[in-house]
Amino acid sequence: MDIQKYQKRALEIREKYGLLEIKQNGKEWSVKELAKGFLRDVNELINLIENSGDRVVIAHEISDCLWSILVLAHKLNIDLEASFMDNMDKLSERIDKQLEADKD
């Protein structure tokens, strides 16, 4: 997965949404509004998983969530790829320690 390729595409769509928001509301969404939109997408995903077996609809909602994450990372100037890898390393170490402790 080429995260930069996906983020570039996400930002192209975000730019179009920005133009639409300006046309409809006179201003683009703030980072806070984008985060609230992400929260709505996550809630919708949870509802779909709990109540629907429709993989196409669930896949769509997961894609919406990914889009939001890519846009938010850019808006907040976060190197998502580096942050993700660092976090995965830390999680792996924590899990390894717990697994080792469980052996005793």
C-alpha cells in the first residue's frame, strides 16, 4: 500500500469538498469539523458491522474512515507512515513483554 498515493488522492477529493463547503456555507470545514465527520463515519461503521453483513457497504464505510484519517493527518502535519510504523513497533514490544511475562 502506497500511503502517499492514497493521501494524494484523498487530498484531491478534500479540495473538492472544500470548494463545495465554501459554495454552500461560505467556509471550509475546520479540523475539528473534519474530526467530527470522522467520528460519524466510525459510528456508521460500527452500526453496519453490528447490523449488516453487507461487505460492500462496510467496505465503503471503511474507505470513508481511511479517507478521513489521511486528510486529518495532512491537516495536522503528521507523517502518518512514520507514526504508524513507530506505533506498531511499540505495540509489538508491549505484546512481546506481556507474552514473556505470561510464560512465568
